Amino acid sequence: MFDFFRRKPRQARAAPARPAPGHDIPDALWHGTLTRYAFLAALPPTDLERLRTLSRLFLKTKEFHGTQGLVITDAMAVAIAAQACLPLLYMGQSLKPPVPPERVLGWYDDFVGIVVHPREVLARRETVDDTGVVHHYNEVLSGEAMDRGPVMLNWRDVRDAGDSAAAGYNVVVHEFVHKMDLRDGRPDGCPPLAADFMGQPTARAAREAWLRVLQPEFEKFREAVVKAERFGAEAPWLDAYGAEAIDEFLAVACEAYFVNRERFAQDFKPLVSLFDAFFRR
């Protein structure tokens, strides 16, 4: 059987799985991934070839760590890689000459490790209020992206992403969009933008133009979530977690944009144009 990953000897089995250099993703492995995730299979053939190339290059530079006895198989790693590369699929392709895949993957070059839990995890948090009192609380995490650090995912949500696409949910896209947002060190809902983004003269003007679209959509969505939770109004289709903060709104919105664009466009037409300008440039 084709072994896409270098395996350590049995006595070093706890070491992370990492792809062998130069290997393409085997056909059976790739087609199995497309079978499980219809939102990927629906892409045109040329896009799928580019996604496969991006995924292969992604796998060459990342290490996967399973927790609680979870063994990362080739199929699991490819499933994560393909979904992680989805936001990068069209980036740089409209430029002359097009940006090569290796450079596009620079968006993810600040980390190596991907930690995969079997299911959601309970994290212990600490916060200090305005009076200086320290509060401790527990938070259930589906995933987490750390600035210049690893990405954490839970396999159950990754595995079920084909089904959850109907609800616009995708934990891999969510966390990797956070990584893009964090490229400038600020989780503020605005990834680094080129000075000429959407015809703007400077990077500062580009950021202002981005927030002029995103901020009102976030506020409108947050209000809808509050009305649903407090007053029994109809709940929005998009995951209510996006109402937590504008950076979470960006990540949640991008999940839906990539895995269920048609449904997303019904509620967020201004964001479709904004995201097209960024992700399809």
C-alpha cells in the first residue's frame, strides 16, 4: 500500500506524522476525499487540480499530532489539507504572471503543527475584569488558531464537514481564516490587504474599505442573534458564534462562503463581493 507519510519505528510511534518529500497525493486517496466532501467535488476540474497541488505542498510543510490515542491516517491528513487550502485556491491567479502555489501558501508559513483531538475539548480560561478581579471559566472548543503557533482541530467536525456544509459550518476553514486574519498580529476581522485592494490608494484605505462592508454586516448579524436568543425571533441561518466578535464573524462567514456559497449569498450579498475581491484576486 502506498505510504504517503513517513512513519517512525514502533518505539517512536508518538512522533508526529509528516509527508514524505516529493510525493503526490495518490489518486485513490484524493478521490476518496472528494467523495466525502461534496463541496470540494463540486469544483471544476482545473480548480481541483490546483487544490490538489496546494494540498500536496501544504502537507510537505506540516506535522500532524493526534491526541488521546487518535492516530492520524493519510486520509485524515489529506482531508484537513484540502479544506485548509480552500481559502487559498484562487489567490494570486488573476495577477500577471499568476502567483505560484508555493508563494500562496505563505499565508500559512508561521506554523508547522496541527493538533487533532477526537472531539471538542474543554479549555480552562482566565480573564481579568475592569476591577482587577480574576475569573476562571471553562470553554468548549471545536478548534483554535494561535498567532504564530499551531492550529487545533477536532476530528469529529472535520470528518462530518460534508454533512455540516448545509449549515455553512466548517471548522477547518474557520481556523485557517483566523490564521489569515492573524498575519498582521491582530485578530480584528481584517486580514492584511494590498494597498490597491478594491482600487484603494493605500493599505490603510484598503482596511477602511474592508471594515465599511464587514462592520455593518457584523452588527446586523449580532442584533439578529440577540433578538433570537432573548426575544424568540427567528434565528439566523449563520452560526450564532459569529456574534461573539468581529474576528469570529469573519471566520464564521468565510466558512459558509466557501462550503455553501449559494445559501450564504442569500443573507450576505455585500460580503460575497468583499470576499470575492480578496479570495479570488
